Amino acid sequence: MTEKRSRRRGKGSLQSYQTKAGVRWRFQIWVPVDHEKPELGDKKHSRAGFMTSNDADDAMQDALKKRRAQEAFHKSVPTVSEYATQWLESLRLEASTVDSYRRLIRNHIAPYFETLPIDKLTPTRIARHYRDLEKHGRKDARGLGQGLSANTVNKVHIALGALLEAALDDGLISSNPAKKKRTVNAPTGRDIRAAKPDIQTWTAAQLHAFLRWDRDVHEDELFTLWRVIAFTGLRRSEALALRWEDVHQKTAKLSLRRAVNIADRQHTKKTKTGSARSLELDAETLQALKSLKALRGSISLDLARPEAYIFAGLDGGLRNPDKVSKRWGTLMKYATGAIPGLPRITLKELRHTHATVLLELGEHPKIVQERLGHSTIATTMNIYSHVTPTMQRSAIDRLAKHVDG
């Protein structure tokens, strides 16, 4: 058998050889034994049986592309579930974000792809999985077997897409199947907004009635917390992380710098947008904070020090946000029974009430965006689109009064 070689330095080699059926071609390149452990060196990788040198060269170029992408040759490809575990361990994101990804993968991705190699996951398979989740994807005891919301399926899509993007970078797949939009057909922002239940909020009169009842009749120790949220629009985790040094009595302002870390409730983190913001306070809210500080100082001076958390427990530690929400839920049972016509709302909807009342009063949406800490004004207007008709009515009435006198 005779053999001819065509070598290209650093790019592998092509070789012809004689068989009974005629001349055939092979290629040969060197690849890492383990791309994650370069100290193990390289090994030879070759394929033979090509009819022409061009065929062999095309195959070699594909192999070189895989080598550049650090694909593991002659190594079993991990399953989606196996790779997801490795991926989660590699993330360097906010703890709450990693925790969210972990829950989504544990509940809605890993159990369904335990044996499927990641390079065998197709857009059609992903689309079918999303449709299954929409029909019966819930894992919680209360809604077991019911369908997931469009919002949750979208979050699953984001997590799976990020996971597959990492697999693409690692050379395990040649393209990201989650990005094939026409086939995958994941829920869109429009789908999420259409499926969302209407926001329930209080009117200004209802908010006033609740706060007076909560303070004077119910004598709630957390009255000041509810008032601060209602008059600032703070998120639950932001309000619970406030310190006395953040309240400026002379300028009537509140500095927001941090939030409770939901993934590690004993510590704080940056706000959701990562930036601090300053909020104007009304006189009554300032007085409520001043009275609370005096009360807590009478219990222990440590509870009134500048670095102390305003709404901490008696031990000075951060309150658990979930327990505070449960406390609010119990409070609503008493309040709706005591105040005629008062709708039951969630603690998050108390924040929504702040924004809704401001918009209905004609306040500029940019001001509302800044108070709520939304990254863009579009976010604010998408959430509070239910206020738009009221804003239009108010605007046209003001226009008519201005023009017609």
C-alpha cells in the first residue's frame, strides 16, 4: 500500500492510501485528551475512507472547528440534567438569581431530561416540553398537576436558553436550539401580560381608612412599615433593609441603598436595579418613623442606633420577608372584616396602590418610575396600563378647562 501525505503546519494533515477499491483519503489532527485539563496533553484523532481529498479536507475542517470550540472528542456527552448541575456550580451571579435558576432547573428542566444527551435536545423537543408545562407543569401541593403560567414558562425558557448557551461555548452543541423562535414558540411578553390577573389596588380613601384603623384600632406594631410602603412604593425587601441612617428628618428624604437578600435572609444585597435612589417623604410618615425610633430606643438603645435596621425584630436582626407577607395576609382578614367594602390586597399590591394613586392624580410617570425603582419608564407603564383611561380622562378635562376657560 502506498501513501501520500499533505501536511499543513498546525492545521492537521491529509493522507491518501491505496485499497483494493482504489485510492482513499484520511485526515489526522491532534486534540486535547481533556479540554478541561490541558496538562494531560494531546492525542491523535483521525478518520479515513473518504473518496476524495476535498471530502477528507471538509471533514478535517469540521473537526478543527470542534477542537477550537474545545469539544471533548471520544468522550460521552453529558445529559441535559448532568450539564445543568455543572453549569449552576459555575455561575457567578447574585445569589437570588442562582437560587431562582436552581429551582427552575430542579422542578421544570432536570426531571424531564435526565437521560437525554445535551446535543440531542432539539427545538421541537423543547417546544413540546413547554406545551406540557403549560398544561400540567405545577409541582406545588396546592396546584399539583395544573398548568404553569406564561410567566413561569418564560422563566424556564430563559434558564434553559442560558444553560444551552454555555453548552455552546463549551463546544458540546453546534447551535442553541432554544433560540429557534419559530419552532420553540416560548411565551412572549405580550402573552405574559395577557395572562396576568388584573392588579387589585385601593383607592386613596380606602388606604386612608385602613391606615387609621391599623394604627388606632388594631394598634399594629408594624403600622409604620405598612405606611412607609404605601407612601414610598418600596419593595418588601427594600423596606425591611432600611436603617435609621437612611432617614433624613431635616430634608424629609429617604435614601434607599440595599434590600434583604432572599437567598440569604440574614444579609442584604444591592437593590434590584443595583443603584441607590432618594425618595421624598411626607410629614406624617416622617412623624411615624420618629415615633417608632423613640419607642425602639426605649426598649434598647441598640435598636435606635444609626446602623440599626428600622423594622428589625427585637434581636436587631432582619425580618424574614416571607413571614412579613404572611403577617400581612392575616392582617387583611381582620381589616376586611372591620372596614366595610375594603378589598383584600397583597403586600405587593400595597406598593401598586402607591403608584396607581399617584398616576390617577396626574403625576408624571417618570416620577412614579423613579420612586418605584423601575429600570425604564416602559416597565412602569406596562404594569400600570390599567390607569391609562383615568389619566386620559384627567388630561382631556384639564385641556378643556385650559382652552375653554
